[in-house]
Amino acid sequence: MAASVKKITEKDSKKSALSRFKKFIFDPNYAIPAMFLMLMSEIVVNVLVIHKIKYTEIDWRAYMQEVEGFINGTYDYMLLKGDTGPLVYPAGFVYIYTALYYITDHGVNIRLAQYIFAILYILTLLVVFDIYRWARRVPPYAFCFMCCASYRIHSIYILRLFNDPVAMLFMYIAIDLFIRQHWTLGCLMYSLGVSIKMNLLLFSPALFILLMISQGTLGTIKHLTVCALPQVLLAIPFLKVNAVGYVMRSFDLGRQFFYKWTVNWRLIQEEVFLNRNFQLALLASHILLLLIFIFIKFRKLYPNVSFSIWMSPYKRRLNANQILLPLLTVNLIGMSFSRSLHYQFYIWYFHGLHYLLWSTPLPTVIRMLTLGVMELSWNTYPSTVESSTMLHVCHGVIILGLLFSSAFNESSPVEHKKKK
């Protein structure tokens, strides 16, 4: 009898251990151990990449030349340039890379710059993991596709030293603050990110909606002022010298891109790529799809909210998914209809793809296949008709999945509660 009881106890213990093990792999509520393992792995991978893979010069030297002109007293944006062309980023970029200029011995100490960007990479993962911890939607095993597996992402950070990761760190910090209901500080971080690279404006339609819902009309005006002030204050030295030149260079929405660098439009001819009508068609499609999501999908996220010019703050606290879904969706839509995507632009949406895919009703195998095909598309250099086509197909799969997703149907959202 005692032996039988012992066997049953041992069997139950094994089942319990197996159950716990499965939770650490499949249950989003038990993601912290997987996050910790991924962070530790990334530290090792980043060090190995820095020491084993050769650094490739693309824009770093040009960045240093651009800020060197600023350091030498040139405040006219029309005169600031580097080997790759004129300075086309807002003032925040100048200050960030001026600091890096001095830290890295006038840009000469590349190895130190790589370690700085490795730290930036780990910090970004920490913030993204915290966002995912609040959302509780992505299973722990999916983090393997976010960490260690992407050659292109490591390349963007520590082998190329692009400014895109710097801007995206500020964006993810802003999102994390929004989830924690720190809207003013979040808007400040968002604005600082925009001051480094203007791609963050792709998030702005969703941010405006979130501000109107959570803060009301008066609160939105206040927070938009918070967004605008850093842009003006940081740009004062340049505005005083040549305001028109600063705006034309740093926020040049009409800038033409080179066909040879495009990742997403290799499937069309160069004359079509450069055609103004094609670009206008992309803009119109972008706006149309935004409106479809705003009026058909986003409205379902906020029960009893009446959208109008004059709104009062929402009575309930917005949960993580009510904030993340609109922000990441509008960014994906913007990327999908971009006039041109360059290889470093992958970082603009990479860390949000996993959340978006697991917000769709797609089978897990399709989700993982989509991530894999996208990685393949972004790693094909130079891009081909096939790689560009695959990228568009993947974008279409995710967008269609979101259109048919029940994740937007949160009829009774509740506040996120920390697990005790």
C-alpha cells in the first residue's frame, strides 16, 4: 500500500514538474525566466560578433563628419554634410552623435562605439521585454526568434552603428511609460526619439488617438505641446541661423531614395519606383488602410468611447494591449506602404512583429514561418524581385491577420495587475 502511494506521489510530482516546465515555454505569464536567458545569451552573442565579425563602414564616418561641422561652429543645416551626402536628421541626432564623437576619440575608436551599441541593444531588449511582460500575449519560446536568431538586427547595431536603434530605444521607452500611465514623460521620450530620426512619426496617428481617449481634448493639447517643445528647443541654434534650411533638411518628407538600396520595391522597375504618381498611390493606400483600422478595428478596443473633437478622458485605465495594438499596427502599415525600405529600417518594427503576429488568429506555424521569411528577405543583399515580393506577402499576411483578429474585441478591458 505504502509503495503504491509512493509511486502515485512520484508520478504526480513528475507531472507537476512537466507542467511547470511547459508553462515556462508556452505560458506568457511565465516569460521572465526565458527573458533572462535570452538577455544572458545576447550579451555573449554581442561580444562574439564584435570580436569575430568584421566591422563594415557605411554611415558612421559620415555621421562623424556631419557633427564635426557642428562642433566647428557651422549651424547652418544646408552646410552640414558628410561623405554620403547632407545631414538629413533633426537636432537630437546632432547632440547624440556629438557625444559619441567625443567618447570615441573623434569617431576613431570603432571598437568602443561597438560596445556602446551593444549596451544599447541590451537596453532595448530590457525595455521591450518589460513591455511584453505587461502585455502577456507572446509565449516565451517566441523570444528565441527575437533574440540571437537575427543576423541583420545585430548587424544594424554593432556592425553598422546606425542611428535607427537610438531612435527606437526612445520609442520603446515611451511605449513602456504609456503602459505605466506616465503619459507626459512618455510624450517627452517620444519627442526625443523623433528628434533623432523622423521615422517615429509613423506611430503618431495611434498616439494621437490614445491621447484623445486617455487624456481628453484638453489633455491632448497639453501633451502635444510636450511633444513639440523639445523639437523647438533642441533646434534653436540651427533655427536662429537658417530656420528654413533646418526644416527642409531635417524633416524632408519629399526626399527621393536610391533604387539600388531599396529592400521592398525591387519587384518594380526603377522608373516606376521614382514616379511621383506611384509615390502618391502609396500615400493614398497608407491613409486608406489607416482609416479602415481606426474606424473598424481600433474603435472596438475602447467600449463606450464616442470619438469627437471634444472628448473627456476615458474613465478606465488603458491596459497594455489597448496601447500596444494601435501603436504597433499603424507603424506596420506605414512600413508596408513606405516609398522605400533600406536595410537598417528593419529595426523600425522588428521587436513589435512578434506581438502583432501573436495578436492574429494565424496558426503558430504560419507565425513562425512569417518571421523566418521576413528575416530571409531582410538578409538578401542586394534585394531581388523574389525577396521584395516575399516581404510584401509577409506584410499582407500580418495585416490580414490583424483585420480578422479578435484581439481588438476587448469589450471589457481590465487594468493589468501584477502577479503576486
